[in-house]
Amino acid sequence: MRDALLLAVAAWLIAGCSITTREPADDTSAALDDFTSVKIALGAEEIVFRWKTDRCEDVDIPDVMARAVRRRGEIVLFSGTAPRNYYSYGPDFDRLKRSCAPALISPDEWTADSFRNHWWITSVYSDDGDTIHALVHNEYHDPVAANCKPADTSSRNRCWYNAIIYAVSHDGGRSFDAPPPPDHLVAAPPQKWDPTAGHQGRGRPSTAPPIHGYLEPSNIIRGPDGAFYSAFFAAVQLGTEARGGTCLMRASDVSVPSSWRLWDGQGFNIVASNPYVSPEAPPCAFLSPEALGGLRGSLTYNTYLRRYMLVGISEVRPAGGTRVCGIFYSLSQDLITWSTRQLMKPGPLPWCPGRYRQRADWFPSIIDHEDTSVTFENAGQTPHLYFTRWNAELFDRDLLRIPLKIRKSR
């Protein structure tokens, strides 16, 4: 997701039935949820993973949003990268160490229709800490087409086709396996890969087509209706153009990849079928596009605010005001309608470095160390913000966290 190619596409990426909400039914409790503003105070930065001293190899970097699992007296923290997806573990969040045994190795196949390309573990869910279900970000970089980068399947190849697949661990996250194709596929983009489809982003001519697909799924959270939910980013190809936004999907059974359904604007009615074996499905409907602006990455339920919270990187450009970049958040009562994103932590992004010395603070996620759920679905008034800090060198990236204090007022 992840080096020079991400810089090239990140700027434009940024720019069936109802959901039962968790809101209380009685008027007295509901009144406690009324607030007009939220303030978030940031504590001191803490280093969780230092690349210079903790890495297993040079390409072992925190390259996704951090996800945590509570298991038999230990914490397992996923924050690795393709092709080997290393993880950290320890008795608590303050004593984590890196395991250099890969949790999931990318198959790196050269065909788009296999959806067995470069894999990033991006979402996890578990009821017991032993069996862990994962949504995996699958990147295909066309190594065959002449207008791409022949023989190169890495992210240096601008031809990028993305899907979401499923993998599972039965040993507490030490190792994951994916079902054989096509049974591992969760959500594929509507169209087949087409290396001749137009130009790259915002009208700039290029030999590479626009990035296309479903990518970067958020946390998996369980709703009060018993179903599972995850938000993700969709880059939908329309002729020679592309547009992006935040989408939502729901599953009745997190262990069955085919059970996921995408929101179509009215309900969860879209089966994200494999375009290579079934007729093309319609694209997912974007959630509150003006308010979110493509915000995605971390999805939790905040028990203090009694709202769902979505956290990601973004920028705002107020009319006549100063451009602001950093980590933003948005709130929702029903997962469908979202508030206008608000700044949580200012900081650099690759396309707007400003006055900062580092190149970027990105891949944010919310983890509340006190949450009792196995995969930290919920957060309260004092969670932690985890994020990756990209330093001066390409691979020099550290995982940091900041304690937060959330206050609401009327």
C-alpha cells in the first residue's frame, strides 16, 4: 500500500435491511447522549515499534492500521506489511515484542483473477482469541501488460487492482491461511482488471489506468443485530476516470467470505461477486461523501459518546482559510449517516508536509486498552490513537500511540 505508488495515488483517494443502532430507547438515557461539541486532548507520544531496532528485515514496517487481539493473558498486535505480515505480542500493551515468524506470506501470483497477489492483514475478529478471522487487502500490480511495469509485481508498478479476501488463524494469530480461490474472495471490484482503461487520476495523462478496487477494510465490529460490519475504501472506475469514497459491508457469518453484502444506498443488497465468474455487480454506495471525504481506516463504537467513530487521514481546505492535514474523525448513530469530519491530530501527509520534519503520520486506529472485547471493538473516554510515523527514509517507519481524553459538552 505502499511506497512511491501510494504517494502518487493518495491525493486523489483522500480527496437489504436497516441497521439497528446502539442508542438507548428510554428518554432519560437518550438525553445523556445529547451534546453539541466534542473536544479531544492528546497526551504524550509513545513508541510502540521502532523500525531501527525492532524490525525483522528492512521491509518490516507498520504499513496498515494497528489491530489488537486479546488472547489468554497476552496481546497480539497486527501492524505489518506484505509480503510476510509480521506481528507483535506480549503480556500487555507496554511489553510488546516483534515476532519474526511471518503470520501470512503473500502468494504473489501474476494473474488478476486469482486474487492471490500481495496480502496485508488489515482487519481481525475473534470471539476467543484462538480462532481469528481476518479481512486481507489484496493488491495486484500487473506485471504482464506492456503499459504497466513488466515483471514487477511490487507497488512500484502503478497498475493497481485491489480486492478484499478472507484468511483465518487457528493458533491465536501466529499463522493464517486463506481458502483456495475463489472461496477466499470477500469483495471484488465490479469490473475485471483492464490495463488499457484510461489515465491516472485528476486528468493527468499516464500510461497506467486509474487505481481500481475495494481496499483497506476497517475493524470488524459486531452490531446489536448480531451481524458483522466493516467500512472500506472504494476506488470505482468509470471509463477513463475514477472516483473514490467510503463504503460499508455487513456479514451474517464472519467465517464465511461469501456472506458479506455491500450497502447500496437503501440496504445491504449487493453481492460483491467475482467479475471473472459472474455478471458484474453494481458498485457500493458511498457513505456521506461530503462529510467523510473518503475517511476510513478505524471503526469502533465509542461507549462514552454513544456513537460509532470512524478515524482516518484527510485534509480540509476551508474557503479563504489555511489548508489543514492530519488525522480526522467522524461520528454516526447508525453507521450510514456521518458527521462532518473533525481534526483529531494535525500532522503531515505525503502530499502536504507543511512545517513537519517527518514525511507522514498515517494509518491511524483507535484502541482502548481497557476494552474487554477480544478484538477491541469498543472505546471509551480514554482510548489510545495508534498511527505510523514515516520518517525521512523510505523504510524508516515507527508505530506510535498517543493517549486521548475525549470530552463532550452541550
